[in-house]
Amino acid sequence: MIPCRTRIWRPPWPLDVAAALEPHRRGRGDPAYRVTPDGAIWRASFTPDGPGTLRVLARPALGEVEAQAWGPGAGRLLEELPDLLGARDDPDSLRPVHPVVRRWQALRPGLRIGRSGRVFEALVPAVLEQKVPLAESRRAWRYLLRRFGEPAPGAPDMRVPPPPARWARIPSWEWHRAGVEAVRARTIVNAARVASRLEEDASERRLRSLPGIGAWTAAEIRQRAVGDADAVSVGDYHLPALVGWALAGRRVDDAGMLELLAPYAGHRHRVTRLVKLCGTRPPRRGPRMPVRDYRAF
């Protein structure tokens, strides 16, 4: 039996554990993330010390979070738990200018932007999600993790995302079987070859210097890896309409979204999260983007 390590952490502020961890989940079938009937959240990760599995259970009545971890990366995962749950975040400095944002802020006092500290681990699924329906990118993520990820310590039915070196060695036919065309596959492979430098410098400038990484992808990475509460996913298919509808009662484009978010400099991503969690959605117009499947087996 793999030994388990435990930590009890008592956050000094309101904390919504599920909301802090949800951005790291890539669909209900994510092999590296699961929620069990007892409310515990499990997450598998490849740390600098090796693979590890983290189980997090909120105990709001006691004002504490119980965490357990397995594998070579267990100690690091427990050490980083406060950062993962938003200890470095500063939501109190948000000053709403829209009454609806003030109301959402009161409704979700425990919303915090956490940081995983895993830049490449956030990069891979972000690239897989570029310009394709979520169902398509999540199918690819599941296939690649089940094919190349190792069983998670303490949870062998889960999978640990592969380290960069393993991503770099995935053959072209396996990318094709996953439904990932050459452009996205090449972006991930090229990033894997400089992964150590990305972990040292996850600035937007550094990320966007990589071929295939634009504003949207860089923002998605920074939101999760470094807890950037200001990183706006410019270029998102749905986000401008959501923000425009919630804050102005009309659909807007990227430029209009940035104009509406301008008063929230430093917190623009936080506001978009509040929009997604609390805001009403505009009526749908037209069909959804179709899920492609051009794989050959």
C-alpha cells in the first residue's frame, strides 16, 4: 500500500474549495480529476519531485481543509495546498463599479483564484482547447492521458499527466488518434522541449513567444498556473457575449468586453469568473460549433 501523508489547513478567510479547484478540471471524464460522493476532490499532478495525487476535502463547519497526498510528489502537493486554494490571491481589493458585480461578490465571498505552479501542465489542455468545441478537446485529453499518463499514486484508476519529455515523444499517429491535428500537436511538442524555461518564466511575453501560443492560450495558462486574476481570455468564443450580456445587457465583441472590464484592472479574470458563476446567459443564436472526428483507426 502506498503511504499517505495528511495536512489540515485552516484558511483565515471564506473559501469555496470547489470553485478554487474547478478550473483545473477538464470535463467530467478528466482522468486527472474527480469528485467523490463524500465531496472530496482528487487531483493527479506531475510535480518536480515526481507524480502525486492530492485529495482535498472541505470541512466548513470546522473552518478547515483536510488534504491527503500520495506518491513521490505528495510532500510538495501538501506544501503548495494554500497557493492552490488561493492564499496569494487578493479578492478584497476588487472595487465593483457595476451593482451586479457587487451583488455577485457578496454571493461568492469564498471565490479565490488559486495557482497550481505547473505551467506546462496548464499549457497542454489549453492548447488542446484552441478553436475547437470543448467536447473535442476533452476527448483528446482523456485519450492522451489514458494512453501516456501513468496510474495516479493512491488512485490507480486516475492518470497523472505525463512529464514534458513524454509529451515530446508522442508519435504523430497517436496525436491523430486523439483527434489533434498537426498544428496543435506541434505547439505542445515544441513547448515540451522548453518546459523548464516556461516553469521559470510564465510571463505573457514568454508564453506568447512560442509558436502557436496567442493571447487566449497565454491567459488560460496564467489563470491556472500562476493565479493571474487579471488574465482575460481574449479570443474566447463565448466570453464576450457573456460579459456583455451580464454587464451591459447586450452582446459585445472582444473590444467591447475589454472596455466593460477596464474599470476592473487587476481583477478582470476574477470578474469573468463571477460572470460565469452568477450571471445570466444571453439567448442562443444559431447552432453550436460541431464536434469534428477525422480520426482513422
